[in-house]
Amino acid sequence: MSELEKKQVVDVDYSEQAVPQEARRSLLTMFMVMLGFTFFSASMWVGQEMAAGLDWNGFVWSILLGGAILAVYTGLLGYIGAKTGFSLDLLARRAFGLKGSYLPSAMISFTQIGWFGVGLAMLAIPIANQFFEGSVAAQWVLIIIGGICMTCSAYFGMKSLTIVSYVAVPLVAVLGTVAMVLAIKQGNGTLVDQFAASSGTITVFGGAGMVIGSFVSGGTATPNFARFAKNTKDGVWSTVVAFFIGNTLMFMFGAVAYVFVGGNDIFDVMIKLGMFYFAVIVLGMNIWTTNDNALYSAGLGLANIFHQRKKPMVLVSGLIGTVAAMWLYWNFVSWLNILNATLPPVGIILVLSYFFHKEEYEPDSEVTKQVDWFAVCGVTFGAVVANLLNWGIASINGMVVAAVIYIIGQKVKK
């Protein structure tokens, strides 16, 4: 094969191989991509709910506790992704087997397409309500435009995700923070005073569970991006620091929106302050940085299931999410929250499998097993427990059950 032909068949998404060292990205690029991934309006909703049920100290401790648990979970996945260069789906082949990997691939694809569609509606509805009197036609025009733009950035892979993040992250962080500070200054009393009026119906552990649940499904996809880090140190630190900063910022935006204007998004605050056009920019960029990452992960997952390249699968995912956006927004958010609790068992099994069988994670290693039934059972029972047990933190419960079943399986197979 000639050099030209080799260049033409290179898969820049590395959906079937480890990311080579020459394709790895700088620490700053990884940090920006990871930070942009956390910028999502649904996390602001969580901030609003926490502000309604916690005082200021409870709010801070919930973020610290939930953030610490998320840091351990995503940090381990970031380490494995950077160390091996494998995507979540390639890791799943080794942990679950060739056909067993279809389960985690389907779960991550389903949830990420769902959140992509919900995100489009989150963008379209407030803008249409504010500027077009709630016109349904305007909502669909905005959904279609947003769907096309976000699908395109996911289609072109890491390079376009990087460009979007470098543009969006500073805009959202700076403009959103300015709006938050202005709202606090113009409000009646300090932020602590405003939190003191909350109902006090949420415990710190309950708040920590909300923090974890808000991002644990996206966090499970960490290897899809951390595999581009130059080394494990960059992979872990860019993941842990960016996720903590980004999630905390989103919770603060949602909390300030609630206590000062009765809303659940920094968009509401900026509109109240008269920052109309900045509000649109922040809302659009905020959702774009998460939606293109979500669609990228969905494309990789479907590529694993249907044995196709990632790019056409991104187009399929984007089309489904765009067409179903309004239905997903009005009917599927509660189901997506249930699905979020099913993904941590996948992540913990990927972690355990790597540390139990490091030799299977070499770049040139071949996968021959079809299904690891203990991994499949671990995810299945872990998901059931996470959703049905009304005690503790759902995602932690699911991970514990999945880990116990998987470890027992490894002992039995020996």
C-alpha cells in the first residue's frame, strides 16, 4: 500500500485501535475539552434543586463530597484511557467480551443520544420563549440549526471538539461568572443569607448523590477523551480538575439563578440583568460543548455494535436526537435519570478488569472471548439495585454490587 493510500484509510477517531502517541494532545487541550464537557444546563437544574433544599454549608459540603467521589471514579477511568489509548468501547470488549461489549456500548449510546436531544430542546425553548413568543416553528428551526452544528463538530472528531471547547469554555466561564457576581451584588442580602431561606429538605448525603448523579453517565465516557492525553498524569489531572471546576460552576450558576431570580439556569439571570445577546451566546455554547461530546461517544458506541466507522454513526445519532428532541425533553428526562444510575456499574467493571488483567490491555492484544457473563450480570444487578434501593447513594450502591459480582466471577474462573 502506498503512503497516500495509508493516509486515506487512517481512522482519525481510532475507533478500532489505541490512539498512537503522535496523535495525543497537550494538557491544556485536554483540560479545555474536559471542562467543556461538564458545561451543561441539566447540571444547573441540579444546582437549583440543591439551593432549594440546602443551606450554604450543606451546599458546599455536598459539592465537595460528591465531587470527591466523582474524582475517584472519573480519575481511574481517565488513567486507564490515557494509559491504554483505548476508547470506552475497546475497553468494554476486553472486560465484557466482543459481544458482551454491546451492552455498555448500547447503554452509553442510548443515554448520550437522549441527553443530546434534551440539550437541543433546552437551547431552543428558552430562546423561542424570550425572542419569538414561544413559537413552535421557531423552536424547531433552532433545534434543527443546533442539531446540524453540533452533529458536524462531533462528526469531525477530536479536532473540532477542541476548537469548540477553546471558543466556548472561556465565553461561558467568564460571562456566566460576571452575571452571577452581578446578580449577587444586586440581590437582597448575601448569598449565604439567601441560602438560609431554603427548605432544608435535602441532607448532605442526598446532595452529594445529586452531584454524582448529575454527571456520572457522562463521566463513564471519560476514556473516550482521556485516551488522547499524552500520558497518564495529564489524563488524570485534566479529568479530575476540569470535572470538579466545571461541575461546581454549573451548580453555582443554577443555585444563583434560583435564589435570585427563581430560575434554574444562568440564562434566566442574564436575561433579568438585560444581557440578552450574551445570554444566548452562553446558553448556546454551554450546551454545544456537552452535546458534541455526547454525540461523539454515542457514535463510538454504535460503531462498536454495528461494526461501522464512527462518522456515519454520529450522523445517525445526531438525526435521531434532533428529530426526537422535543419528545425527549417532555417525556424522557426521568427515564434518562434512571439510565444514569445504570452506567456506574459499567465504569467500575472496566476499572476492575484493567487492574485484574493488565496483560489484555496491551495495544496489540487480541480479544477472543465473546461474553464475560459475570461482567454482564454485574452491570445488570448493579443497575437494578441502584434504581430500586432507597438508601445511600444510588450510583455507589450500583458500583458496589457490580464490583462484588465481578470479583466473585474472577475468583470462580481461576
